[in-house]
Amino acid sequence: MTDIPESISRTWNIPLRATVDVAVIGGGSAGIAAASAAARNDASTVLVERYGFLGGTSTAGMVGPFMTSYTADGKRQLVAGLFQEVIDRMVAMGGAVDPSNTESGSAWSSFIKLGHANVTPFQVESLKMATLEMVCDAGAQIRFHTSFVDVVMQGERITGIVILDKAGLGLLRPKVVVDTSGDGDIAVKAGASFEVGRREDGKMMPVTLFLTIGNVDDEQVVAWMREHEVLHPGERLFECIVKRARARGEWTLEREFLNLYREPIPGQWRVNTTRVQNIDGTNPADLSRAEIESRRQAWELIRFFRSHCPGLENSQLIATASQVGVRETRHILGDYVLSGQDVLEGRRFDDAIAQCSYPIDIHDPQGPRGRLEGIRSEHYEIPYRCLVPRQVDNLLVAGRPISADHEGAASARVIPPCYATGQAAGTAAALSIKQGVTPRELDTELLRSTLRKQGAIV
């Protein structure tokens, strides 16, 4: 009997699909902003996205609302530019509430006060259209149903991106690449150094499958919470109900309260409560296990809502996300590593390209609760150096895997900073081509002044 080989080798002739200035890999929040920014700054741009729509974790993952884009006290906007443009487009469609109109401690923010002023409730379908229109209007080319496969390297420079679509393998030849894959996939293939999860043990935050429920009695949920706040200040939504159910063996999920966020449509709420631990979001076996377990948890939640929670007795499951939401995998190591201390102290940088105020929000990698710690200043800044990997000359990284440690990333990972770093990366990519320099060599004052002119706050 012939032994079956554990691996095989094949040689492929891969046709050239496009030669462009900038290739953005991943059509999530950072990728939307990066592609739009690069194209608006006169770079021929292609955006590669594996689904048939844009938005990434906000659409495929249904992660919402957008967390705060304002200072901790809610008095000043911090993230504007392309992020605000997306919001404006959704508001005009009737699919979002502008963050200037939402308050901390309200139903829009799941009644949470710390770090939850000025969140942005939105409908997934309006976000799909708003982001599509923005990228197309900017002049970027979108390649949907297309996956990243590999990089072609010449020394420390990426000379090609291998993609896979229905026609087979193809090749893109960009001058600059922006990695907005969410996990730093392109950077790792190109040889960039990285860390995973917590530095001490590599443990990563748990994953969550979001769901949307309907037929909720909004007024009853709000009334219950307001009455309960007087009796038990500081407790989260339905926390006492969950505690009693756990004591009776009627609650098995690794959560001690319910995270439900009111949506723009009456009677509809976004649910952020499922939780699966010990998942490596870069491991396909782990991701498969997470999808199976979290979908079982989703229906367990529906049963619990109907039997235990005032206002949710007649709730219906409208939709589950197409994929689990992954909070943390790789942290690409750049020319600067944003630390948790930088976040808490509100550190400023000469090469800052974004301002943020979201707390350090760590979902315990091995327990039911976590850590939500507010910053000690009005805001902190993200330096451009966090977008520049150490080993690769013509690559920028934006979004969740920017150069930050476990604690720093626990703040910078949410959606508004992802748009901000994406806009900075796309702008930097286009400017570096115009200036004939690598992204690392780019004059950061030129980048910052360009971002300001185009509506970003730096």
C-alpha cells in the first residue's frame, strides 16, 4: 500500500491581475478608511475583501454599536474624518444615531457609564451601503470574494500579493501594501515580528458571536434597569437575575451580566453576551470550535431571555453574525509599541495620527468578567510609528493588530481608532509614493497636516 504524503508540492503559473500604487488587504473598518484615503490622495488603489460586502467585524461580525469617538467626558469629538463621514451617510439613510445624540448610561450604551458616552448605534445593512459608496466614490477598486494567500518578497520589500478568487490564483503588484486583515496576516507572511495575546503567557481575550433580537419591550427593559439602579447601583443589566440563575444551575455561560444595546429600530437590540475562551483567532480549528459553541450559546440566551428577563419575554432571534467577533490575536511589532501605561496616562506623541479615549477594556482570557479602566486624562494619542512594522519597507498595518501590547490594544482595538489608523495608513501610503520615500521615511508633519486638511483630528 502506498503511503499518503503529509504534504504535496505544486508549481503554479499565477497571472498578473493588476499593478497599483496601493493594495489594501481587508475590507473592515481600517481597510475602508485606508482605501478611501489612499484613493482620495491620488493613489491608484485596490481593496481586497473576502466577503461580498465591506465592514468586517461591524457587518460580518455585527459588532456594535461603535464605541465612543469622543473624550471621556463626552464634550469633544476625537475621531472624525472618514469615520464621521460613514456615520453621516448612515444617518442620512435613517440607519444610525449620531454619537453626539447618545449619552452614557442609556439604553444605547447598555446602561454602562464608563467609556460609553457618545456611542454610535447603527444598522448593519446601512453600514454595508454607506461604506461601499464611500470607497467607490473615492475611486478605489474593490475586489470582493477575494482572499489573501501569500506575499512575494524581494529583500525587505513586498513586490507582489498573491490572491485567490473564483478565477483561481492571481497576482497584484503594489508599490505599498496596507495590512488591514485584522490579524496581521500580510505582515507575518512578509516576515514582520509580532507578539500574541498577553506577553507573559500568550493568552488572548475570548471571542463573541453577536446577535440581534427583536420584539423587545423597550420601555419595560429601560424601566427595569432604572428601578434596579436605585436598589443596586453599579450593577449591569439583569446582573442580579443572572446571579440567581447561576446559583440555581440555570445559567452556564461565562458572563455575569447581559450586554444588550438598543438599536435605531424600535424593539430591536444588539446582544454582546456569548463568550468562548481559549480561542486562537488565527487557528482554523479553534475558529470552527468557537462558531459551533457560540451558536449553541446564542439559542441558550434566547431561551434565558424569554424565561427570566422583563421586557424580553417575547423576544425573537433576528440574526446571528456571519462570524465570531475576535478581540485579539497578533500584535505586530512596529517602531513604537503602544502600552497600557501610555493609554492610562494620556500620553502625547510628536508623530500622533489619532486621538482616543476608550478605556482599557480587557475581557478576561480565563474568567467570566474582565477589566474596564478609564484613562486618567482627556485622551491619549496613537503615534504613526505603531503603524510601521520593523522589518518590512513598504508595508503599513492599521486596525486591531497595530503595534500595541495587550493592555494598549485593549483600548485601541475598538472601531473608531481602527478608522483613524486606517485613514492615517492610507494617507501615508499615498504620500510616501508621491514623495518617493518608504512609509518609514515619510515626513510625519506632512502626514499630520494632510490628515487635518482632510477632516481627521490629530
